Amino acid sequence: MFGIYITHPQVRIDANVPVPKWGLSDVGAARARKATESGWARQLQRIISSDETKAIETAEILAKASGVTIEIVHGMHENDRSATGFLPPPQFEEAADWFFAHPEQSFKGWERAVDAQARIVESVNAVLATHDATAPIAFVGHGGVGTLLKCHLAGRPISRDRDQPGGGGNLYAFGLADRRLSCDWTPVEDWQG
């Protein structure tokens, strides 16, 4: 049976609102609703979400299709970037490149990639330790820590070349029995399950 890691789709960027409080944009919400038309969304028996608004909103849209209640796991939040605050997209991309290229170091006070990876892996493993491996499950979160988890599942070093395509709203799947990746990043509305 499958587990999937889903990143929230496009958000409303607002430099005056803390990033964890950003919600989905109209485009992002429409993409999440489109994903619910697929068979995989209706099969989900558990949906685990980060505690950030954009992830919760995505999880709630998916939960309407599957009829389950979302569960919040606080350790699934995005890498802590509060030390720099909002960075405009070009500067953010440069910072993210540095974050992945130097996983043992902090970019201007950001949480280190190795620490964020350990946190997301521990959070997912804790959920899966008591999860029925025959029940499809989705983890809804963020691109940075999702990529770090993907690197771990693939047994590969931390690297941005394993990152999702721009815009968010992608997923990858893994087997619940063996925790091996079964598909690479795919737009949520395109995955067939």
C-alpha cells in the first residue's frame, strides 16, 4: 500500500504575514480541489499535516474527498527560516541553494538541513510506527523538508537536485512496507495512484 508526501500548492505571499501563517492562493486551492477528483485522494485513510496554515488548508481539502479527519504533527513544519524573515523570491532561491549545498551549516540563522531532515524523518517514522501498513496515508507539508525526507527515503545525500518543481503542489509516493520511493515528484492533480 502507498504512502505519499504532498507539498502544499501555491500560496498567497505577503511580506507582512509570518510565512507559517500564509494560506493557499486561489490557484493553489483550485489545484488541491482538482487533486480530490482522483481515485487516490478518496482512498486515503489518514492525512497527517504540518501545523502551518498552507499545509492545513491543503490537508482539509483532501480530507473532504476521503472523509477522514486530519491529524496535525508539529514536527512536520518547514525548515525554520525565521532568522532572516521574508526573502523576495530571487534571494530566497539563492538561500535555498545554499541551504541544500551546506547541510551541516546554518544559512544566516536558519535551521540546518541535517537538523530539519532528522526532525521530519523522526516525525514520519513516529506516525508510521503505529500505522496499519495496508491503509493509504498522506503526509501534507512543505517542499524543503519534503525533499529532505525524499533524500532519506532514497538513501541519498541531501541535495537540491531532488527538490520538487517550482510552485509546489507536488507529491511522491513510497511503499508502506519497505519505505522505498515508487514515484518521483508529480503534480498532485496528475498522479494516478
